[in-house]
Amino acid sequence: MANHVINDSGGQPTRTVDLHLHSTLTAPQERPWVTKLDNALGVLVEVPVALLVLAEIVILFAGVFARFILHTPLIWSDELSSILFLWLAMLGAVVALRKGEHMRMTAIVSSVGPQKAALLEAIATCACLAFLAMVLHPAWEFATDEAAITTPALSISNAWRAAALPIGIALMALFAVLRLLKYATPMQGVQALAVVGMIAGAFWLAQPVFEDLGRINLLIFFVGVAAGCVFAGIPIAFAFGLGTFGYLALATGTPLPVMVGRMDEGMSHLILLAVPLFVFLGLLIEMTGMARAMVAFLAGLLGHAKGGLSYVLVGAMYLVSGISGSKAADMAAIAPALFPEMKKRGADEGELVALLSATGAQTETVPPSLVLITIGSVTGVSIAALFTGGLLPALVLGLFLCVVVWFRYRHEDLSHVRRMGWGQVTKLFAIAFPALALPFVIRAAVVEGVATATEVSTLGIAYSVVAGLLIYRQFDWKRLGPMLVATASLSGAILFIIGTATAMAWGLTQSGFSRSLAEMMGTLPGGVPMFLAVTIVTFILLGSVLEGIPAIVLLGPLVFPIAQQLGVHEVHYAMVVVLSMGLGLFAPPLGVGYYAACAIGRVNPDKGIRPIVGYMIALAIGVVVVAAIPWISIGLL
């Protein structure tokens, strides 16, 4: 999740929703020199990373244009994109750390008093700093070793790419120190350093014990350390990193640069370049008014029906999810356009935020979903097949939500609502048509082979820029810079999680855990139905704690081969996994997506707990239906 600017009118930013506890902290005392240094260094990082996002868009679009229009492929474009991409990921992670936008679980931190919360925040920052300090030298060794490799197309040393790792880690460590100085009192800083230092020292002194514990170490480091760090409010990426580093350093003889290599491997899949590009596309369609045009048409078409605007919310989330790929951006684009009118009609705000959260879970499989892209990168499943297979499952879950909407609004009084004439509806359709066409343009370009799943986002960006300038006449050039920085920050947070989760998954594989898991799940009584049932429960639980992408990266490479051995179609299984994860991600009390929806709707989370139960039951039934009927996922392939 990240901070998203929400428009209430005219495309101008009117309020910012903060979904991170880190960012709500206030400095305990004035340290002007810290603030000035932090701001100066922040500019030195944000400007290059914004330019990197822009450069990736230009390079990939040029590649598509040269190959499809000029029929002369640019053989160096992918290689240059890959080099710049690692720098974008690492510098984006730096910006995310500076702004407090790394994904984390804050249920415990937010439940204690201000003093204890501030101390826990300081401990979380010190834990991040400890991981960065420990992994810095291995990262430098890894980059040094890569210097001997020459890239094939550009014929330059691979050190130009690999240097992003130690430099990014060093910058994150620097900003962690500044964050500690800025938000913690001297006493809190000393206490936090002491706590983290004592825990690290105890583990180091216990190294001889760990060497004799065998697989018990998996529980100690991957459950005890990693899960303990997650629940303590330490950002998920760093929690994974601490668990993996501790296991490799203290319980095995693995050279530590190998861990950095696995992080590099996880973040360097070129398909993941779609993450920042689709995030930027989502912000772009909100800024150009395209999302608002779609919502206005749907409201004109269905607004007179009982529960009509709730149906519009379901449909609008389905359409916008197909463009942005970022769930927080989806909700931020839709809620301000619909909630005011729904409240005027007497809708309860708890009901509104419950449905918004439920549609977030429902549309997880609508392409170009970042989770689908992540699955494709870590499991090798065709992105085009996932994009095609994700359309019907989300539609089925949407129908189940609509049943609940019909039941709840069947007695709604609409005597004061004027039905819009067909002429006006047709006019709204004409205005919205360019926006409505964008999801289909994106999907057709992938399926027809015009562009890859990574490249197609640049076509969507170009399309949106043209539509914003020439059709909707709503394009705020001043917002491009902040949008590029926000894109890099969210992308860096996601990609750094993928890096550390890839290292953790590799550690689990090398320990033999994946083989044991395969044997256990492959011998479950009940065959495929029991396997799918266990999958649903597992990913609901993981989705509620880890969020979607970390859960996918961690377990995807382990469970997909098992599904294949049992004869479950990989696309069908991917839909079951993603929808189950989405159910956990948006279900209270742990699902962070639910609290994101509450923040965007400006609704107290307590008010949505009761209304969301019915929607979650409907979604759970829908997930079971999708799991039981493979055709829903693979019928369009």
C-alpha cells in the first residue's frame, strides 16, 4: 500500500489518504538539521528514481514501436531496461523507507498506547537498520563478483547493474538512521538499539546450538524470527530478510552473497517491470478523469435501480482494476466519485466501505493484476493465459456480491431519484467510451502478441496521455513528478519484498522443506478436492497476515508443482490461490486491504465489520464455486 492522492473534483488533488502508521508519526522534538538533511538527500534520490520510471516507459515503448511498426527490433532495449530496472527497484525501496511506505502489519503497534507505539516504531526502524548493516558487505561482494561478467548486447560490465544492490542498501541504512533521529527521542533510540542489539547478540552466541538442531531451525528462523518480526510491526520485506539471513548465517555454511544473489534474481525478472508501469498507469487514468467518466456512465445506466449505485461500485471496480493493477489506486479512484451520492441516498457508511473492500477482493484476478504478474514471474505460468483466465472468476464473484446487494437493497426507497433519459445515458457512454475501451485494448494487445505483458503497459500509458490531452482535456503536468515518485516508492516496496521472499523461498527449498511439503500435500486424503480446500484455507490465512504478493512469492514456487502433479490446471489453480489470498487480504480483523478501504472512504473500521460479513460469505462461496468448476478459469483459454 502507499499514499494515494484522491480527487473529489476537476482532477485536482484535494486530500491524501495515509495507509501507513510510519507516515503518521510526528517528530518528538525539533531537529532542524535532521529534517534539512533528510529533505536534501530525499531530493537526490527522488529525482533520479522518477527519471528511471520515465526512462523505462520510453525504452519499452520504443521497443514496441520499432518491432511492430518499423519491423526492426531493438536488441539492446531489454538489456538496458533490465539494468535500469534493478536501480529503479532499489532506489524505489529507498524512497519507500524514507516515507514509511514499506508494507507492514500494524495491528499490534496500533493497539498500544502512544509511548509504547513510539518505542515499537523505533525498534522496527532499528531492526531494519540491523538487516541492512548485516547484508551490506555480502551485497558489495556480490556486486564485485558480477564485475567479471559482460552483458551480451551492450558489452558493459554487469557491475553497472549489480552496484544498485549495495548502493541501495547503504542509502536505506542512511535514511533509517535519519528516521530514528527524526521520530524517536534519545531515550527511545537507545532503548530500541539495546533491544535489537541484545537479540542479535543472543542469536550470534547461540550459533553452535543452531548447528545441531537440523530442521528445527526452520521453525526458529522462518516462523519464530520472520513471523515474530511481522507481528512486531517490522516491514514484511525486512522481516523476511532477517529470518533468511539468520538461518543462512547461523544454521548453514552458505556464503552470504548467495542470499543477495537470490534477492537479485527475485527482483530482476523483466516481467516484473510491469509493476511500476501499471502502477503509474493507474495514477494516470485517475488524473486524466478516465475513471470518473466510466463511473458517471455506469451511474447513469443503473443509478435509478434499487441498490443501483452499489451495482455501479461492483462494475466500476471491475473495469478500473483492469487498468490500474493497484488495488489501493482502484479504490482511491472509485470511492470519491460514488460515496457522496450513495450517502445522499441514505446508504450507511459502514455498508459502503464493506462493499468497497469486498470488491477489492473480488477483482484480484482482473488483468492486469500485479498479483497475476507476480505469479507468472515466480512460477513460469503464461501471463497471457493468466490475463485471459482471470476475467470470468472475478465476474462470478461479482455476481455473488450483487445477490447480497439485491437482498439488502430490495426495499430501498427511490421515489426521490430521477431516472436519467436514454439520450443522456448515450451521451455519457460516448464520453466514457475511450476510457471503457482501454482495458480491452490492453488485453487484446497481450493476447494478439502486439506487446508482452510488460510492454503493453506503455501502450496503455500512451493511450491515456492522448485521451487526457485531446479527449478529456484534463492533464495536470505538475502532478507528473509526484506521480512518478509515488510509482517508484510503491514499486520499490513491492519488489524488495519479492527479493527477500525469493531468498526465503530458496532457503526453504535448499533445506528440503519444499520436498516435505510436496510429499505431505500430495498424500492428503481426498485427492484434488482436499488439496484445493487446504490451498483456500492456507492462502486466506497468509493473505490476512502477509498481503498478497509476499504470500505468492513465498509459497507459489512450492505449491504450483504439487498442483501440477495432481493434475490441476495451472491457470485454474492460480485463480483459486489469488482469490483466496484476496479474501484474507480484505477481511477484518487482520486484512490490511480492509483498513485501506476504510482510510480511503474516511470511515471508522468498526462501522464496516458487521456489514462486511455477508459480503465475505458470498465471496467465500464464490471461491469454492471457482475451485469446483475449472471451466470458469480455463474456459476462455
